[in-house]
Amino acid sequence: MPALEQEQSGASGHDGQFQTTHWSVVIAAGPNDSEAANAAMARLCQTYWHPLYMYVRRLGHRPEDAQDLTQEFFARLLAKDYLKAVDRAKGKFRSFLLTAVKRFLANEWDRANRQKRGGGKEALSLDAKEFEGRQPRGLVDDRTPEKVFEQQWATVLLEQVFSHLAMELAAEGKANLFQELRGFLTGGTEGDSYPQAAQRLEMSEGTVRVNVHRLRHRYRELLRLEISHTVDSPEGIDDEIRCLFAALG
């Protein structure tokens, strides 16, 4: 399983060097806005718009209004000089995004409501129907909007990691292996299931355990890589991991 042992570029490697990632590009641009920074910001927004949408929903807005407001926020975020106001001290795209949307909703929502939102242009393609269907309890609980935002952020991030790992295994012709063993990555599968997995995969139990070990190793690498795209330094990765798992817990 060679691909599971390879480092992926774009994050901190074994030598401890923090290479260029999406949010670090944005931070580095600062007042000197650049095409690369705008592209990095757009990619981050496209990936992590859903937690922000759920934050707006939790404030009490209907699904269609929440989608419009989220769309308008991103239209302004990507079209105006928000990059020039990035606070380097925050260090996290998650913190910046939440602060920015709070400012938008507090100061500019009336204007957005009076005018045609986004000027008829969409900054990102957002479709909230799929995510609305993931809320079996609706919004009836006591979580704060900030707590919902953090939990949804962590969920989306982990989904990204699983998706990337699945694609890597599929590219090696091992999609079935991933489907059989993915439950071992998060501790959701008990140890006594190893013999069952071995039987289904027609492998020895020892071989299954080796593959699970490699999958977990690559999962951790991809988790750190995905998080590295949203912080501005390698020191921020471990802190963000702790924050996100605390939110899920």
C-alpha cells in the first residue's frame, strides 16, 4: 500500500517545514491583495460554507433566507477588501470567517435585504437542501449558533479527510478495502471485528491489522494536511485539532 506511506505536499512535512497552504497564502497577501490569495480564499469558502450557513440558520433564519444571506456574505467577502482586514493574530480561517459574518449580519443585513442580494451574481454555488436533510432533529436543541458552527466545521473537515482517503484508495483499485476498513479509523468498530473483516476481504487477520494501521497513519496525515489549509502556522495545527474534537465531543 505505497500511497498510504507517502507525504502529500502543501503542509508540514517530517522536516517540520510549513509549506504554502490556502490560509497562509491569504495571510501572507495581507494588504497586498493578490490573485493567488483570492483563489485560495475562494477555495476555502467553497469547502467551508456549510458551517456558516448552519450558523445563520441557528440564528433563526428560514432555509431560503439563510442561503441568500450566506450567498450575499460570500459575494461581498470575495469581491471587496476583506483580505486587507485579516487579523494575523487570529491565525485561523475559522475564526476570521465567524467574525466577518457576525459583522456582516450586524451592520449590513438591512442593506442586503433591501437590495437584490449579490447584484444577481453568485460568488459560490451553494445548495443547502442536502444539508437540511441531515438535520433529523431540525434545530430544536439548546446549542448556541457558535457551537453549531464549530460542530459543523469539524464535521465538514472530517468528511473532506475521508473523501480524500477514499479517492486515494480508489485510485489504487482498493475502494472495497477502504469501505470494509473505514470503521476502524474512528474507533467505531470493535476489535473482535478484525476476523470478520479478514474473512470478507479474504485476508489473514494480521494483514487486515497492518492495513488498518496504514490507513490510520494516512488518515492522521490527511487530517493535519486539511487543517493546515485553515491555519497560518504549524503551531496552530495541534491547537485546531484539539478545538475541533472538543467541539464534536
